[in-house]
Amino acid sequence: MFKIKILSLPGLTQVLSMRTHIILLFALSLITFSCKTKSDIVYFQQVGTENSQQDIPLEVFNYEHYIIPDDILTITVTATDPDAVAIFNLPAASFLTSTQVSVTPNLQTFLVSVDGDIDFPVLGKIHVAGLTRGQLSDLLRERISEYVDNPLVSVRVLNFKIVVLGEVNSPGSFTVNGEKVSILDAIGLARDLNIYGRRDNVLLIRENGGKKEFHRLDLTQPDLFASPYYYLQKDDVIYVEPNKVRQSNASFSSNKQFNISIVSTVISAVSVLTSLCLAFILRK
């Protein structure tokens, strides 16, 4: 008579126990990697619950953008007599579309050369690199006063751009209208850090004099507000590093995931066979 050799009850119990342990171990690893502590995700952790003040250095508080080469400026001159200052304003230009001329003229702009100069109507070449908007406005007002009484000069920087990369919800390049943009403004534009972003080691990349500078910022500490790098400069790059959880998850290659799938399939097959054997024994 044909006989089937089956596992004894202790053997079956051992196989089931092994399968249970594997499942529990896998679930525990997921829970461990998914858990985050308060110190990993909370900003400004040392700020007290009561009202307090933070002393901010004057150079940080009074931060202003200094004009640099490749800045794009709009400069508008006004006075009581508009005709008197017309020669100092670039004419507004209309641009062509595929079907018609735009009805809304655009102000022409000044591109700061690699030498830090602009060519201004009547006044000629003016060195503007290293000046703030206010300083350039005062300089032009003084020069134009030789031709017009009490002129008013407005200067704006149009191409103030920053880049936010890494573990944020909306990475990208952002052009902002103002010039006083903080690291928190940049993070807000990128819709905050995600749960995998390191808040204690954010990297700031800045170009200064043709060289790259690298600075680390800790968003969990309140002394961030006193940092000389709290306010950003044009073309700054912010990079948010992934935490250990993200790095651990990324270490699993497609081959390893395939191997895990095979192991899971084998365990499931063994479980089914074990259940069939157990049912056969119980029927005996």
C-alpha cells in the first residue's frame, strides 16, 4: 500500500512557529523604520513655552542684497515734470505674439555685465556691482539731479532665484519678488520638509566670487535666526538630506526585493503544504 511520510506534530509546530517569527520580525522592522521621534521632526526645539526674545545681530537684521553681475534691474525715474525725466527712462517695449502685438508694454531692463556695469541713458556706464538697491538709487538720484530738480529713482532686482532640492514636498527653482528671503521662506515655497528630511543638517550652497561655499544649518535650534546665512542670496541652493530611514529603504535594490518576493512565496507554499498535512493527520 502507498504510504505518505508526513511530519510529526512537533515538526509541524516548529515550522509554523518559524513562519510566525519571520512575519513578526518583518513587521517589527517596518515599525522600527517608520517610527520618528520628536527630536527628528520638530523645529526650534529649545524655544521656551513662555514669551522670550532672541537677540539678532544687526548685520543679520539689516540684511540687504548686494547687486552682482548677471542681475537684471528695472530702474524708473520720476519727477514733478514727467517730461523732464523721460530721457532717463528706457521706453516700454511691446512684444509680438503669434497673432498680434501685446497691448501691455513691458519695462525694459538693465543687465549687469560681468564687470558689474550697466549702460544708463544720458549718464553712460555706471558701476553698480557691490551696491544695494538703496545705494544705487541714491547714486542715480545725485547724478540725475544735475539735470532735473528733485528726481525720484526706484530700483528693483527681477531675477532673484533660489533652488530647493532633496527631501521636501515640492522641490524646484523659485523666483521671488523680494530680496529679503530667509531659509524658512525657501522651505515654505517648497511646501515644507517631508517626514524623511533631516532638519538638523540642511545644506546651503552659495557662489561667492566664483567659488562655491557650503554651510550647514540646523532648523531644530533657535539660534538659526542669528545665523549670517539665515537670509539667502540670489542663486542659493538649499539641499535637504534624507534621514537614515530613507537611506535604509533606498539600500534595497530591485534584486533584493525580488529575492524577498521569492522567499515570501516559498514560505507561503510551505505554509499551505503544512496545513494540508495537518488536515490529513487530523482526519486519521
